[in-house]
Amino acid sequence: MLFPFMNQSNRPMKKLRPPLWRKDKIVYYFLIVFFPSVLFLGIALSGLMELGFTPMEILRDPAQQMSYPSVLGFVSNIGVWLWISAGSICFFTLLTRWQELSRWQQELLLLVGILAMSLGADNFFMLHERFNEKIFFLFYALVAVMLLYRYYSYIMRIEPQGFLMTGLFLATSVLIDMTQRFFPAELLEIRIIMEDGAKFMGAASWLYFSARISTIPRATVV
């Protein structure tokens, strides 16, 4: 028969249409998705409203509230996407390939993912600009040095370019940020382009590095 799935019994088609409301699936959804989401939303709303913010200010997009163009901060927002994507790739690989990865790969993916998520949160909430930026820069530098020290041979064998280029771009961005007072006022826009451009390139490089170390076969020796 040309179309074997169109037989009289129609059994294959039935298998493709499972019951919509399976009790075990519904319970799993509520435990994994619904309750955590509602809990987060409730804590965020109650906590921020206690600080004096309105539900509108908490829930609505800033550009929409202020009637600003939606492309405001476009490159910065895409940079956040890159950091979060890098972290998501690492954590997804950990969850789906945990058994087949070596201990070294598990540790590396965990640290790379944590660093990516930290940088994404920092970029999104401007944490290093609102608090002591030296603490944040020191933390990022220590994690990078630890990664390079502990997994040097592994990184150099698998993906040295992505790691080193990320370090170079981020170091350039931090250096420009820390020496901004030496830039004359007429070079403000050039300084911002250089600083944020280097940060964006660092995020793109880290995404590339994260994807590379997430797709390689199991390695037993570092």
C-alpha cells in the first residue's frame, strides 16, 4: 500500500493522539512549571510593591511605560540573550548528557554556565554599575583564572580560540570602563562604542565557546 498509515485499523494514528488530560502529566506540569511560576510571580510582586513600585512598573516593559522606542538598548538586550543562551546550553547539556559526560566536563559546563548566567544578570540589571563594580570584576576574573588553571589542557585541546577571545574582549571592556575618566568628553560616544562593542563580542565568543564544549564527546583526561 502506498500510504500504509491509512489502513482500516488506523492503529498508528491512535498512538499519535494520546489522551489530552493525563493525570501524571498534569501533576508533573503543576509541580515543575505552574507552582514555581506562580510562586516567583507572587514573591516578585509582593516584594517590589513593598519597595514602593506599582504592578504596572513591575510587569510592563520599560520602553512601553515610558513611551520610548522599542529598539532602545537593542544591542545590550541582544547581549543578554547571548549570555543566557550560553548558560542555557551548558545547563541543558548537563541535564541531558550527565551520565555520558566525564566529571571534568560536568564541572566545566557547570562553571561556564554559572559565569554566563551571572554576566547575563549583571548586564540586564546593571549590577556592577549600581554596586561596587570592583567586586564583580574581581569575581569574574577569579572564575576565569580558575577555569583556565584547572582545565587549561582541556580548553587548549578543544576550544582555545573562543575562551581566549572572550577573555580579551571582556578585559578590554573592563579596562575601558575603569579608565573612562581619562577619555575626553568629545570622545564619549567612541568610548561607549568601544566598551559595549567589546562586551558584546565577549558575549558572542562565550556563546560559541559554550556550544563547542557542550557538543564534544566524553573526555576522561584533562
